[in-house]
Amino acid sequence: MSETAVPRAGAPRRVALMITCLADMFYPEVGERIVRLLRRLGVEVTLPAGQTCCGLPLFNSGYHDEAAAVARRTVQIFRDAEAVVVPSGSCAWMVKHEYPGLLRETAEASDAGRVAERTWEFSQFLVRGLGRTAFESDVDGPLSYHDSCHLLRGLHESQSPRTLLGKLRGAELVPLPGADECCGFGGSFAVRLPEVSSQILAKKVANVEATGADCLVACDAGCLMQIGGGLTRKKSRVRALHLAELLDGDR
């Protein structure tokens, strides 16, 4: 792939990466891969300083005032971005769907709306923003895809990741039974109800192994932590990878 590739007409040419707290702490390689890939696609990438959690755990736990304070700070950090790319369906959903409501009737309301409109989950940005769907694979062999709950039900997105994986040269996308079923993470849900979470995870891991795939792909760090942890504890040969870790070049 050319280092001077140019995005299609009308596509954002400068993006700010919202790395998310889980990716920053546990999957920094995902952020690094996204930066390299987008730059090779001709997109300028910045990483605004001062990022913290998007506030989703607070919001889901009922602490809406505290979540609004986090939203206010995040909007201030990203309000001048031409586009915001997020490697997590759950965090992208939080920014796009909950920030405007949390900051309604505040001084930051208009900024929250603009940031929400300009925010993209990573796979959506590639397919719908840049019009890029064909890439080389960094992983050979069969793979399966898990729909994270917020990406599927919150952003109503199931096709963009599958479009990328289905055209991924060097890999084979195989169906995952119950791909649209929760993995059991749910943020604080896994902590508050560990027995229920563990049972949901056990079913997901069994379904993943039944595919015969070499790796399980997801677009959310929370799901990767949950499923990857289950696979590791079971000493499974299947690896859990973020979509960004598979993409290397285009054709």
C-alpha cells in the first residue's frame, strides 16, 4: 500500500484518535496499529492529550451527573476534531448517543452534538468514511467474528466489520453461532454478577471453539478481555484479536 494514498473525495483527512481507557491500558498495540494504518491510507492522525474514560461505566451504574462531568471534559478535548475515530463500539456509542443527552441545556450542548456527529467506530470509519474495504491479513487461516452489544444494538452496525473480514486476503471468515449474543462482560456487570457473567462466557467460548477458527475477532476491548480471558483459562488454541490487529495494507 502506498505511503501517499489519498482518502476518497469528501472523506475526513484529519482525525483524532480516542484511544479509550481499556485499549490504552491493555491493548496499546491496537492504537498503534490504527495510527499506522490510517496514516498509510493518507489520513493525518492526532492523539489529543488529557484523554480519560468516556464515562460509560459511570453512566451504566446510574451516576449520570458524574458521567456528564466526564462527557463535558471529553467534548472540550475533541470539539475541534474534524473526525473522531474510536476502536470500541461501546465508547463510540456513549459519545454519539449519550453525550448529547447528558449535556442537553448546558453550555457544551452544541459542542456535544458536533462531536457526536463526527465520531466513528473504527470499522465504520474505514468502510463508510474512507470507502476502504479490501486489506491484506496479518493473520492466516479461518477466523470468526463476535458482535459487541453496543456496536450491534447501539450503533446498529453488523456489516462494516464483516465486509472488512469477508474481503480480507489470506483469511477465511467462518460463521460464529450466537455471534450476536453478549459475551458476559458488560463492564461492571461482570463484577457485580460474576456467576451469571461466567455462564454467559462459557457458552460464548464453546461457540468460538466449535467454529474451528484460529482467532476470534471483535471491535471492543471489553469483549476481547472477557473472551480472551476465557480462552486463555481454558488453554484454547484460539486467539482473541481486535479487528485492527488483522489489517495490514490494501489491494
